[in-house]
Amino acid sequence: MSETLTAVLPDHIALLGNPNCGKTALFNLLTGSRQKVANYAGVTVERKEGTLHTAGGRRVKVLDLPGAYSLNALSGDEAVTREVITGQREELPDLLVCVADATNLRLHLRLVLEARSLGLPMVVVLNKMDRAKKLGITIARAVLARELGMPVVGTVSVQAHGAQELQAFLDKPLAPRQAATWKSATADAVRATQHEVHRIFSLAVQEPAVDADPSGRIDRVIMHPVWGFVILAGVLFATFMAVFFLGDQLNGHIEGAFAWLAGLVEHHMADGLLRGLIVEGIIGGTGGVLVFLPQILILFLFILALEDSGYLPRAAFLLDKPMSKAGLSGRSFIPLLSSFACAIPGIMATRTISDWRDRLTTIMIAPLMACSARIPVYTLIIAALFPGNALAAALVMVGLYALGIVSAMCVAWVMKRGHRSHSPLMMELPSYQWPDPRSLAIGLWERAMIFLRRVGTIILALTIVMWALYTIPSPRAQQGGTPIERSLAGEIGHALQYVFAPIGFNDHISIALVPGMAAREVVVSALGTVYAMEGDEDQVGNQLEARIATGWSTATKLSLLIWMVFAPQCLSTFIIVRRETNSWRQMWLMGGYLFALAYLASFITFHVATWFTA
């Protein structure tokens, strides 16, 4: 009777599970778009929380814990997971939902047994039950529940109603939670846990005599030392073709929408500072960044789909050996690939790298990947260098991307030179599967919101500051010249000319680089402003191309291209590096070495090109 009185309905549950068990897909199925994403206090591990409605209509808070193979933490993610479920970081959950992959239960039972030792109310969720059935795997759930001493339910997280059994279970009363304690396991305890896993598995699971999973057969091609790299090259080629060509089509629609909005404001507002702030500062500044959203989302669509399918972990393994020559591991592949869209999500993706030195090295070289913000500047200068020669333009563009990659590997080699030890890459290779459209949609939505929050806060503030700099006249400005040349930005640019003259930059380029320090993508529009060009975007682009082709020397064009490869002209990246490393020193170190590298490379390029073209 007393047990009935003290029983409670769970209002707060936490999802615990190994990486690749389908935990996040289950979280997305349970919570839909009712999610909040932040960081745990003091660390850069992501915290995902959502709400679900049970079959009885109750609202339940759901916490998606970072993936962990064991509570004997080896990574920051695992340490945070252990601290949460032992009550060290926040209030204990009413129920611990331990998600296990039904197709690979032997591996996942270890974490279940470790969590059981905490004494919290628990339920085991066997996910991917549909796939286990297809593979001929039979799981006696009643036997498993008896041996584990806790309820066992089944889910199919990729089906719309695949979690009904779990949602119904959440309306059942549970024993109240108690304080949870964790003791680090000894070698004998680990062996005992493994023995218990083997005993329970042999009682509850029956596997087919012949392995029906085709993953092994596919891996013989995908992981082949020759064909594996050919396939990887094809995948990357298809990804970037979609990013540049399909993204370019979508960019035009966004540009048109912002041009229409700017025209609407100009039509209904009188000329003045306020109209200039709204049209040039807010609409022009944010619009100039938002045009890259389609390219970023297309790249992340490919990354999420490849990760969900099980291919990306294999690509990381494939690249581990060549990347180890530069002192990196295969885990750096996904963050560096993400950096081709934008360095910010790439740097944030380094959270999956457990070794701090490997992670720091990856963060430091991520800005060397040619992000989408460089494309307008590359395109403009290359078109002025090789007018009408598409083949030469394409080869130079590929060369700039290759230069960034090779330079990144060289920098990584230098950074790791004093620490050459290379720990072997250990990752679980999940079975191949079709990506879940629901998970892809939610993943893209999350990344779009991260980007839009950045546009609505940091970039908006920076564009307003930059607008003020090139709008407010300098007290020492002389008559004549364009308005930007007479502004505070022009004053700064003229002062910088003495710094940039040795690498071939004239005063117009120096002035344009002032707003360009905040974000690379505004360099083109800043050049158009400096040269006092008018018209729509295409007209300004054509005028700029003609002006650069005739007004700049070949050496200056090449020097600016090389500058754009290396210079960290993105204040948002600096802010993210500061947050992810929790260090001002690392942020300034990254900025210092990149600016020094950009200046040295541009200096050599300018003077060598001048000598050849003299």
C-alpha cells in the first residue's frame, strides 16, 4: 500500500544510449519540433531538451543525453552524461530510458548494466526492432526484462507511430527516484560486466546461423584501399556540385527578395540616415549573408544523409591513415568537411573529437577550408583574370581550394610536430540504412536556426557598425572622392594602405577590407561602394569585373586571391573559437598565425608575379 502511495508518474525522462543506437532519431520522433538546444554550463557539449505528450495527454520533459559507450568516461560527452544521471549537473530524471540497438544488443548491454547499478528507475528501449526482424534476430523481451530486472519495450524510431509502446509506458506510475552514486569500475568489475552481458545475451537473443546484414559485403567495396578512395572522391564531387550549382540557383531567389525589400523601403521612406541604415546596413548586410544559407543547408543535407546512412564513419576510417601523416585523425574529416560550407558549424563539430590536442588542431585549421563566403570574391577576381576562359577559371578555383587544404595539412603537421603520438582510431561502424527524412528535416532546421541566430545577432550588429563606419564622415576628411573615402572607414583604410602596399593592395582595396574584416562576403559590395558604382547586383558585378581587369595589375589580383585563402576575415569565427576553446589566447593565436600566413603568402605572390609580368 505504501508503495502505491509513493509511486509517481514520470514528468522528466532522460534518453541514454550508445552513439548510433538511434537515440536522437527517437528523440526527434517523441518531441518533433518542440526542442531547445544549448550547451551544458562550463563545457561545449550540446544539451538537447524537448517535450512530448503521452498517450494519456500528459506533458513530459525529455532530455537527449550525449552518446556514451560507458559511464567510465573517456570523452567529454561521456563525462557530461555520467554527471547528469548522477545528479551532479542538474536534477535527477524521474526515469532513465536506456536506448539499445536491437541489431547490435551485445555491444549495448554493457551500458545498460552500468546504468542499472545507479539504482534509478529504468526502462530499456529496443530500437530498430523492424530491422532486427529483417535480419532474423529474435529477442525474447520477457526473458531480457527478467534478467535485467526492468521493463523492456520496443520502438521503430523511423516510423511515425514507432514509439507508441514507450509513450503508453510513460503513463504508468514508477517508484520514486533516489540519489544515484557511481564508482569507477575496476578491471575485475569490467570483466564481471562483460561476463554478465554474455550470459544475458545468450539467454535472450537468438541470431541467425548466417549473417543477413549486407553491411559486410558493402564494406568490401567501400573500405577497399583503392576503390574506397575513388568512391569517396565521387561522393565529395557530387556534394560540391550540388552545393555550388543548385545553391547558386536558390541564392538568386534570396537576392531578388532582398532587392525587392530594399526597393520597397526606398520607395516609402525619405532619403536620410535612417533609410540608409535600414537599406544598406540592415537589409543589405543581413541579405548579403543570408544568400549563403541555401549552400550551407545543401552541404549539411549531404553530411546528415551520409552520416545517417552509415557512410561517414567509414570515410573517417578510410582517411585516418593519410590524415595521420599530418598529425590528425579520421575524426577531423567531418568537421573539416563541414567547414567548406562555413567554418562555424565545422568548428562546433569538433566536439566529437575526444583528444584535446587533435580537437584544437582541427579548430585552428578549419578556417583554411574554402567556405562559401569566399566564392563571390574568388569568382569576381578570377573572371577579371581570365575573361571568357571558363577552363582556366575553373582550374584556378580548384587550385585555390587545393591550396587551402594543403596549407591546412602543413599547419596541422607543424602544430603536432612535438606530439607525434597517434592513437588508433576506434569508432563503431553502424549498419547501412536509408536516412530518416524526419531526422534530416529536424537536423537541417537546427542548423538553419543556428545560422539565422548568428545573422540576427552578431552579424546584424557588425553590419550596423560597419555601415556607421563608412557612412559617418571623418573629421579630417577632405572634399572630393567617394563618400566612403571621406568616411571613418576610409580614414582607417588610408592608414592601412601603408601596411598593405607591400603586398600590392591600393587604397581602394584597403578601404574595402575594413568592412571585409567582419565578414568576407561583404568585400565585393564594399568594392562596389568604394568605386561609386550604381545599379543592381549584376550591373555592379559587371562594372567591378571590368574595372578590376583594367585597373589592377595581374600581381595585385593574384595577391588578393591568395590573401582571401588565408586571412581570417570573419569575426563570428573568432567568437566561436573563443567559446569552443574557452580561451582568449587560442583565439588570438589563430588570428595571428592566419594573418601572418596571409601577409607572407600575398607578399611572395605579389613580388614573384610582378617579376614575371614586368
